[in-house]
Amino acid sequence: MIEIFLIGVHIIIITIFCYSPKYLISYFNNNQKLDIIGHLEIGIILNIFLLLILSFIFRGNSNLIFYILIIVFLINLFFCINDFINYIKKNNQLIRPELLFLLLFAFILSVDLSNNLKLGWDGQNYWLVKKLIFSNGGDVFDLKLTPRDDYPYLGSFIWFLYSKISILNYEYFGRIFYIYLFLISIFSVSRIIKINLFEFLLLSSIIVFLIYKSSLFNGYQEIISFSLLVLLINNFYRILNNRLEKNKFNNNLLLTFLIICNLIWIKNESSVFAIIFILTFLTIKEFKINFKILFLVGCGILFLAKYYLFDLFNLSHDIQSGNYEHFKIENFFDFINIQRFFLVSKYLTFTFIEMLIYPLTIIFLIILLKFNKKNQFYNFLFYSFILNIVFLYAAFLLNYFPLEWVLKVSLYRIVFQSSAFFVILIPLFYNFLLNKYSKKI
């Protein structure tokens, strides 16, 4: 009973960490009016970026970053209390229904996690090992001792910190942050259209139940990659649809860079999905060539910074050592042949069917493109889909390990990550139906 109570307390702690000062939130939102979900969305992006920066200076024999986190927490708590007082003066609700719903969902899924404390194979052998490096007094320079030192570590560092600052110091309290991030991304995508509170809560619930599987929180990092990709696409949609000058550097674009920076420190595949986003961004006609070059240079700096820091920490730059380096031009047909192509196609088809979110969004995209072929955002998603399919085939056809075994153990999780590009189509299609119905009336 005490553990369940402390789960609730831990969710409140996470919320306060993500409740950044309003002036900071306003800066990243170009002083536009923002609801509580949008407030927490920007706050959690900033929180993850802060943890990334802190990971560089973390040393196991020093409490410096914990002092920094205490200061951040107290500042956020001060502004939270200040907002509470202002809301009382204005006779408004402090606890908005959507926030209560978010906290309730987070509590339910966290209790479910506490009753299913399984760790997946990758979670146990790769990501937990990195987390234990930090838990046992190590730092980023000790990650070279882990089985896959070429894998990024930010998700494991988050896992470590949020379990460390919990009252019970249980490892799964760190994974509660994964749940919170997942829910923020879903609630965020549901608020991109103008609907009433009931519709918002219903739409958010439907998307959560379409996607949620307890196994996604078994220590895997795909759920973080998925959630950040959802936030990335949401932010890009706002850039395309707001009234700001699209070809000038603005704060929404800065937020895009922060999300990409967070993303590439989660998984190697996350970097590929970030590259897919960048390449597809370049196809948007509304952006001028000079602006695209500036954007490309900015993203290039983020990737180069990661490469340099991996060198500094003596971490490997290999992409799954022992796997993809076996592909050579001379043995091209050993990897790329009709049998392997059909095998990947078969498993990909079954995975799409199993993952209901993918066929739904594909259908929605086809319908939306049919009625509005000139919509830049729909075209952006179409090109993203093509590049995602190319990546999925390439990732498995070029794989050196037994192909069917690899497809069985990892295809679902990679497809799950790629589906993040298209979750936004659910509220957009709902909005399309609302508009179509209202015109008939």
C-alpha cells in the first residue's frame, strides 16, 4: 500500500520537474497561449535535454548534479505554487481536467508496471547494464566496459536518475518516467486540433489503448524514441501551420533542434529516424533553400557533437559491431536476393497487421491525400513513409545474423518506432471528418 502511495508521489515529482517557469515556456512557444499539456510537453523536452547535459559532468563520487536537480526542482516548485496562488485569485481551476486525466493514466500504467516487473532481453543485457554503471558509482567514461558501448546511453541515465531520486530507490521508478513521457506525447498529439474537453480525453484514451503494451516498458528504449518522434512531428506540424515566418529562425525551430538532440542520444535507430525527418524536411517547398541549408548545418553540428563526445568517452562508433560490417559489394547477392526480400516482406506484413496503429494511419493518409494533395504536411508524411519502408528493408536485408531470428525478435520494436511519424494522422483524420460532417449540415 505504501509503495502504491509512493508511486503517486513519484509521478507528482516528475510533473514538478517538467513544470518549467512560465517565462521559459513562453520563450519556446513564441509567447503564444499554452494549456497545461503544452506546458508539460515543452517542460519534459527541456528536462531530458538538461539530463543529457548533466550526464556529461556526472561523476559517481560527486553529488554536484543532484544539487543542481534539487535547485531545478525547487525553482519549478516555486513557480508551480505561484501559479496555484494566481489561479485561486482568479477563481479558476488549478488542476485542469486534462492534467488530472494525465496523472490518473500515469498512475494506472505505473501500477501495472509495478505488477509486471519483467525486463526484456535487450533491456536486461544492454540498457540495465548501462544504468548499473551509473548506480554503482561509474560515469560516462566507464560505459566502454558495457557489452554494447556503441549504443547511446541517455535512456539508461534517465532510468538511473529517476530511480535514484525516488524515495524507495527501486529501479522501476526510473521507468515510470518512460510512461510519463509516452503519455505526454499522446496527449500532445491529441491537442493539435481544436476540440472540446470530452473529445480530447476520448481521443487521447483511444490512442493510448491502440498503442499501449506493458512489454514496451520492459527496459526497452524504443518507447523513448517513439515518444520523442511523436513530439518532433507535432512540433513540425505547428511550425508549418502557425503564422510565424517559416524561413526565419524562431523558438519552435530551436525546440526542434532540442528534440533531435535528445533523440540521437537514445538509440542508433533513433539517429536514423532523425535523419529521415531531416531529409523529408528538405522536401517541403515552403522553406527556402538558404533556410534548409541552415537547418541542415544545425543538425549536422548535433551529429558531429555526438561523434566527438563518443570519441572523448572512448565509446565505439560501430553500428552493431559484428553485424553490418560483413556486407561487401562482392557478397551483395548473399544479402540482397529474392528469398530474403520475400521473408522480410512476409514478416513486415504480419507486423503491420499486428500493430493496428500502422494500417489505420496508412488508410487515413491515403484518404487525406486524396482530398488534399497539395497539403505540404501530408506530403511530408508520405515521403516519410517511403523512407521508413526503405530503412526497414535495408536494416534487415543487410543484416548478417540469421534473418528470420532477427525479424522475430526485433522487427516489431523497430516498426513501432517508425509508427511515431504517423500517430498525428489520428487527430488530423478526426478533424477532417468533423469538417466534412459540418459542411454537410
